[in-house]
Amino acid sequence: MIGNATLKLLNKDYSEYIDDILVNLERIRWVDNTLTERFLVVNIAGFKLFLFEDNKLKWQTNVVVGRNYTKTPIFKGQMSYIVMNPTWTVPRSIAGGIIKKMKENPNYLNEKDFVVVDSRRNPVDSKSIDWANASRKNFPYWFVQQPSENNSLGQIKFMFPNKYSIYLHDTPAKTLFQQDQRAFSHGCVRVDDPFTLAEKILETSDNWSRSDIDDAIAAKETTKISLSKPLDVLLMYWTVAGDDESLQFYTDVYNRDGALLKALTTPLANNTI
């Protein structure tokens, strides 16, 4: 089926591809050159994760990134620990959705393994809450989802503490990885094959095997694994990527290329000193 997107791509001029390359060469200049020989890159625009070791690509997988209105930010961090069977504390910004679900289905919290806690993490009896009059603005409590296959973070998360509260994690919504355009999250990065990623990260310096990881998951207890050596993590936005033989052009999902191209090609003003 030839739709508008296909027609637009078929009619794209070669000069536009050159502009795309120019923009992304500029983005490459921004990358910190202090990377160690082992690091992880997420290409937000390409919906891909790449793990490098000895400066060579070791493994890759698909990812889901933030929607256009909850964009995944660009930054560098250091992964310091991994959590098996994590809990999920629902951000205030999306707690209203759960309140709405409770109004529609009083058993929703039990079905999805949620508990309610106060600001000191003390349990609150959900039956004592006036759900009919509750709203995100007047709700003083927090929702915490317990470890399970229903957990929105899945069964494993990868932590590189940062000011954006962004991390990599598993997800129960596996069907989203079958989409070509995978901007569906609230900002964090969902990993298609998180257990293999954990295996690749832990086998080199922390001596964890895949069976060790599977056993920890099967125990259904929240377990924190500190990495013996932090792993550099780069969250980047490249609409052109490739190797020595070919280039891959990706959709500018956050509509950023135009502004950067304009900045690169606009002549500097003639200022006299």
C-alpha cells in the first residue's frame, strides 16, 4: 500500500539526504570522547540499543522510547546497578489514570498488583479512600506496583542515576516491539530482550550466568545487583546511522532535524568589534 509517508520518501531529493547527513555529523561532534572500551548506546530516533565491547559492536536489540510529548532526553550516564523483580512507584503525572481506572473497576489495584502508600511508604487501606471524589490534584498517596509479570517495568530494570529519572527496563507490552515506529513510552527506554542485555553486561565483569539471572527472576524477590565496574550509557538522537559500508536513514520522530539544519546553514551576522 503506497500511502502519504511512502510517497514523501519516494520523492525525497538527494540533496535532502545530504542535509540529513550534515545534521547527524554535527550530532556526532557532541559525543563525549572519554568513553571507555565498553559502553552502551541508545539511538532514540532509530529505536535501537547497541552494546559495545573493546570498541566493537557486541550485541543489539530494539527499544521503545518516549512519545513526542514525553520525549526521551539526550544525555550521558553511567549504569551502576540492575534490579531484578523491581517495584514501580507511579509518577504523580500519570497517577490520574489509575484513579480513573479505580472509579471504573474497584478491583483494579488487586488485578494489577498495586498497593497504596503514604509519603513515608506506609501502607494505606485502599478501601478507606473516597475514590468517587479523588483526583490527581487532591490525591495525597502514591501507587506502588509490586513485582510481577504485570509490572509496568517488567521483571528487570537497568539504573544509571540521572536528573531525568530515566532508565532502561523490561515491559509486559511486548507487541509494541513489532511496530516500525516505537515512540510509546513516558520517557524511559523499554528493551525488547532485557534478560540477554543483563547477561551481556554481567557476564564480563560480574560473573553472572544466564541461569543465575533466570533463578533470580524466578524467586520473585526484588534483588539489586551492583556492577563491579560502571557502564557508560549514551542516549543519543541520530536520524542517520551506519557503518563503513552503508547508511540507515530514520524518521525524524521528534522533528529536530530542521531546526539544527537551519542553525548550521544560516550565515553568521556581520558584527564589527
